[in-house]
Amino acid sequence: MKVLVTGGAGYIGSVTARRLLAEGHGVVVLDNLSQGHREGVPEGAELVVGDVCDAAVLDKVFAQGDFDAVMHFAADSVVSSSMTDPQRYFRTNVTGGLALLDAMLRHGTKRLVFSSSAAVYGTPEEIPIREDHSKEPVNSYGESKWLFERILKWYGRAYQLLHISFRYFNAAGAAYGIGEDHRPETHLIPNVLRAAQGPSNGVTIFGNDFPTSDGTCVRDYVHVDDIAAAHVLALGHLEDMSGEVFNLGLGRGYSVQDVVDVTRQVTGVNLPVHVGPRRPGDPAALVASPERARNLLGWRPQHTELIDIIGSAWEWRRRHLDGYGSSL
Ligand SMILES: NC(=O)c1ccc[n+]([C@@H]2O[C@H](COP(=O)([O-])OP(=O)(O)OC[C@H]3O[C@@H](n4cnc5c(N)ncnc54)[C@H](O)[C@@H]3O)[C@@H](O)[C@H]2O)c1
């Protein structure tokens, strides 16, 4: 298939673009490079630098593309900034998403795979979280993803748009020479690895009095290439599973302290740890039930051990001491 990958210069999009190419699909990337990296776009994929909110850019891309499907990764996704600047989050993630859907309809492209998030659930009432858990987002980022999921439902019904959404838990790891390099970086694993590279004052753990086994927050880390694999699987199921939503996580939680301990093991660096105050809105634990993706899609994550996930990220870090633009 020929696939338009929005946000394909970003972390998950650029890994997925590589997997698509490896499996024989054609790829065009649309990315405004607000977060993404030109070097992240694989050889063999065309990069169009432009904004998903811009209907004229979209018309040009679709007119030249003749796409069979779209994978929509482009988004603003920093939770803390979504609390202070919701305008930006609704503009990019909802208005931009709508501009994309409308361009798809104008140009007759009717298949979409959407990157949603565990942030749609808010504070979980039960663990593991199933897809039918209540949706009460606690930040405008999660709200924007939930709004767009619901928009998709109506576009599906009225315009026969075929769509599958994935709610990722915490994407992590590196694949195909692509690692995680957000600026600012708010994700735990790359920040802990950066600290391990030194010189550093160590790592700050935000709260150690949560109701978890060691008092630190628990999250479900899923390897970025397993997320990419789910997207490629979804391409083959848009006809028979349109409207489905799947969690992508391993169904196993690791605490912040576990991540620090495994990082010490992987890097051999005895990282100092400081305990700071909790961050507002951080749930104690977020762990997926991945059963739907396993049972319906046949998704089988290949990277199931935290040590391998962090190990792959560390390998990438060692070759890119300062992230992109600093390859060794
Ligand atoms: N990383 C995670 O753990 C995680 C978890 C849940 C959901 N997600 C979702 O997965 C998707 C990809 O996440 P990521 O970690 O790769 O993020 P990322 O920031 O690395 O990638 C997003 C890409 O979208 C581009 N972009 C942003 N706004 C754009 C716009 N208006 N027009 C065109 N391009 C634009 C950025 O430049 C970037 O390359 C996002 O939708 C995110 O919300 C990520």
C-alpha cells in the first residue's frame, strides 16, 4: 500500500515508516519538524515539510500521493504543556486531525490508523485498564485524543471512513537506528539514560509515597517497534475491524525505581537518585490490558523484558551522545 505517515519524522512515526518500507509499502512523510528530525525520515520515503492544520498543504500532498491509507502520528504530546496551553493541543490534535480527515475525504483516501493514548482514561479505576474503562482525561492532551477518537466514530459512520485507533501506554526503546529524542524530553527512560551518560546530578523521582510496591509510579513500557508492528497489522484489518480501538502495552507495570535499577544494571552507572514532590495529575499506576490487541489483531510484542527495552535505548544513546545531530 502507499501510506501517508503524518509525524513520520518523530519517534514512533519514523520507526513505523521504516517497518512499512521493510514490509514493501510505499511511504510519504508529512511533518512540520516542530519535534521531529529530518534525519529520522528513512531513505526511500519522501518528506514533505508542512503542517497538518494547513488544508492547502494537505491538498497538494494528497493530489500527488494517491494514498491507500494514512497513519496519523502528528500531534503535540507534552502533558504538562497541555495544561498551560490547551489551545495549542486542541488546534494541532483536533483541528489538525479534522483538516486531515476532510482532506482524506476530498481525495478519496478512506483508511486511517490513529495514534491515541492511555491519557484518554485519566486516573484509572482499575488495573489493568481495558478499552471499555471510563474516559475522564485529566489533561487537555488526553482530552484532545479522546475527542478525536469520537470524531472518528462519526466520520466512520457517515462517510465510510475505515479507522483503527491505538491507545499506546509508554513507548520506549530504539529500533532501526532510531531512538527517542524529544526536546524538551519529558519521558523517563531517555532522561534516566541521559543522566547515566554524565556528567549529571542524578535522577529526580517525582514522589515515593504512591500506593505501589515501592512507592514510586508504575507504568507499562512497550517497545517502539512493537507499536510499529501493530500499525502494520492494522493496515490489513481496516476492512474487517474498522472502528476498533486497541490498547498497546505489555500488561506489566514497572515502577520508576525499577527503571532506575534496570538502567544501573544496563549502563553500569550507579546513578544517584533524589526524591522530589509528586507532579500534579500523575496517576499511581497505568497498566494496559493488551488482550484485545492480542486476541483480535494477533499482536505479539517481541520485546517483553524491560532490560531489553532499556538496553536498546542505551545502545542508541551511546551512538548519539546528544541525540540527533550527534551520531558517532
Ligand atoms: N511516546 C509515547 O509514549 C506516546 C504515548 C501515547 C501516545 N503517543 C502518541 O503517538 C504519536 C507519536 O508520538 P511520538 O512520541 O513519536 O511524538 P513525536 O513528537 O516524536 O512525533 C510527533 C511528530 O509530529 C510532528 N508534528 C507535530 N505537530 C505537527 C503538525 N501540526 N503538522 C505536522 N507535523 C506535526 C512533530 O514534528 C513530530 O515529528 C503522537 O500522536 C502521540 O500523542 C505517544
